[in-house]
Amino acid sequence: MSIGASSAEITGLLKSWNSGDPAALDRLAERVYPELRLMARRHMKNERQANTLQTTALVHEVYLRLVDVTKVEWRERAQFFAMAAQMMRRILVDAARARGAHKRGGSAPQVNLDEIAQLSSAPDRSILALDEALTAFSQIAPRQAKVVELRYFGGLTEEEIVAALKISPRTVRRDWDLAKAWLLRELSHRIERST
Amino acid sequence: MTPERFQQIEELYHAARESTADERAVLLAQTEPELRREIESLLAGRGRGDVEKYKHQLASWKTEVVGQLRKTQSFQYDSSGNGASRRSPDNGVLTYHYDPLNRLSTPTIP
């Protein structure tokens, strides 16, 4: 399959998913996930790099590589980034586990939610702690947890989150504000428990 | 936690975030103790830079609020855990009165 055909196919799947075909999402994910994971691994393995690449950069790169951008509306682009954010979270968590990072013990994990997740070759306990806190939070506040996932792991802008989740800008801002307060509290409790 | 409980927390948290320090003090004083502590602990986590800090001293039922204008307010709670009075440098002591059902009736400034 040529790059061109693949790009047309992926663009088609993105459009089908956006117009309400849930099966298209699975097929789209099957094509995007391996590509994103490969690119992330390649970056994280390369010790000679500065190792401070934000996940946003990778999400945009995979988008440009796989999608025919001339045929995609901005809402569909936001949907793509939202899917990629979820994938980035999984990739970072898997990588941290593979590098032998552990959730507990030692000094307190530092998470700055106002920054965007970065691809690093160093073991990262804070990613695992945040992932666990976010999973627990999503049980009681799924929408708010999703806002964090999109913003922190995918680097989506406020406008992109509005488009991806179909909620108002005010809701995005309020969800982010509450989610951040909640997660920072949960993470600081975790520190108290572990020390 | 039930979805209803989270919704209560969510509504009150946003109301507190979107009020002035004085409005917030009244709002929190009207809130049942457990829910109020939940909100205060969320607001406390935000305590960086210009955001207010809530210091909780459970033993004395006293909460100290260090506001944006570097004013210090302190709350003294009565035995039921409700905010009974608030002390701040600018307008002295603000006293909260409760009806027999433990609902806030009026804050009065002496």
C-alpha cells in the first residue's frame, strides 16, 4: 500500500467516525496507534537527543504524516488529536513501566499539569501516579478527566477540546480548574501516604 | 462517591471560585461541615501565587484564609462545625447567626 492510499484511507476513516460511525474509530486507531508508538519509541530511545519533546509535537507530526490535511475540517482534526491524546497517555504509561518506574516510594512525584507531557528516556513515576489518579477520577467525573487527558497528554488547545468534546469554552475552563485542583489534592495525599 | 455527591462538590467549588472572598466566606459558612471541608481542601490545593490559601486547623475549628490582598482572615467555628465568626483586618469581626435548624440567617458587621 502506498503512502498516498494509506493517507486517503485514514482520512476517510476519520470522516466516517466524525459523522457517527463508531466502527471507523477502531479501524482508525489500528492504523494510527502503531505509528504513534513507533515515533514515540524512536524519540525516547535516542539518548543523544535533548529528550524534551512535548507529546503535542508528536501528535501533530503523526497527523501530518497520516492524514490528507487538505480534506479535513478543523472539527475532524480535533477529533483526531483527542484520539491521539488517549494513545499518548497509554504509550507514556507503558514506557514508564517498561523502564522500571514505580508508583510508590522515594521522593514525591512532581506533576506540573500546566505543562504538557513530555517524551523522556528517564523513568517517570509521576506519569504512573497521575495515570492512576486520573483513572480513579474518571470513575466519578468522566468529562473532567477527559479534559485533562486531552490537554495534558495531547496538548489540545481550549478550542480543540471544545470541538472534540462538544462542550462550551466555559465548561472546558471550569472542568480543567476543578480537575486540576482534584488531581493535585489526590497526588499530594499519595505523597503523604508514601512518606 | 456517588454522582450526586460529586455534582454537589462541583457546583459549590465553582460557586466558591467565582465569588469574592467575602461572598465565599458566607457561602462556605452556610455549607454543611463535611462538604465545606471537601471544598476547602480543593481550594487549598490551588494555593499558589494569587490564589487564596486555606489553612485548616481541625482541632480548634479554625480556618485561616490568606487572600489575594495579603489580608488575613480567620474563621472561628461553633461546636456544630459551622462558621460562627470571621475576623479580618479591614472590617473587624463578622458574626454569623444561625436559626434553630442551623441555617445561616444573617452575617452582621459590628
